[in-house]
Amino acid sequence: MRSWLLVEDEAPVAYGELWVDVEEQEVELGRLIVRPDARGRGVGRLLVASLLRQAARTQLPTALVRVVPDNAAALACYRHAGFTPVDDEERRRFNAGQPLAYEWLRHDLRAPD
Ligand SMILES: CC(C)(COP(=O)(O)OP(=O)(O)OC[C@H]1O[C@@H](n2cnc3c(N)ncnc32)[C@H](O)[C@@H]1OP(=O)(O)O)[C@@H](O)C(=O)NCCC(=O)NCCS
């Protein structure tokens, strides 16, 4: 696990983690959060783009995220960065044993920007 903090004017403004899984050949972005008083002005999009750049440096082929389906702000951030939903079969497989029926999205890290 690698953690990242975005700082603005010397104060933490956003946090996120990369969960690097060499066995599964994927990197999951997790625990993303923007300080409540800093939301709605593009910090979430910047956080996702920054984490994605770091994920690409692992040389692994795929980035994944899981999102509660009604989290419109998070979904917008991921879609802006080029994440697309996994297919229904994968979604069922990824959600087996999970406490919630997450939306799962994927990004090919080998694709050019
Ligand atoms: C999700 C989160 C990281 C987004 O951060 P943010 O800084 O507010 O996001 P941005 O300002 O970059 O906005 C990103 C997009 O979400 C949209 N958005 C923001 N708040 C929204 C809301 N409450 N409802 C719907 N859309 C919203 C914005 O309009 C923007 O889309 P657009 O560029 O197409 O207009 C932030 O809300 C957060 O920390 N939430 C709590 C923790 C969480 O849910 N983490 C994600 C777990 S998967």
C-alpha cells in the first residue's frame, strides 16, 4: 500500500492510497478523500489523475476502483480520468463476498494518455 497526500498552502487537502497487487497484476485506488471544505472545485479530479500517474509508474497493466453506486462525485472523478465500468460478469465476480454491491471501474495503464 502506498499513500499520497495533496497539500495546499501547507495544509492537507486530499488523501488517497494505491494498493499494488503484483499477483493480480493490478493497482487499486482506494480511500480517496478530499477535505470537506475543499470539495467541488476540482481537487477530486486532480487527486484521481495524480494517483493514476503514480499507478502507471508501477508498470502494472491495470488500475481498478470500487465505488458505492450512488457516489456521483466519485464516479464523475473516475470517469473524467478515463475509467470505464467492468462488464457484468466481472462485477458479479468482484462483488462476491463484498459487504456492498460496488460499481467497479477499470483503466488500462498501458494506453497512451
Ligand atoms: C468524491 C470526492 C473525492 C470528490 O472530490 P471533489 O473535490 O469534490 O470533486 P471535484 O470538485 O473534482 O468534482 C468532480 C466531479 O464531481 C461532480 N460533483 C462534485 N460533487 C458532487 C455531488 N455532490 N453530486 C454530484 N456530482 C458532484 C463535479 O461536478 C465534478 O464533475 P464535472 O467535472 O463533470 O462537473 C469527495 O466528494 C469526497 O472526498 N467524498 C467523500 C469520500 C469519498 O466518497 N471518496 C470516494 C470513495 S470511492
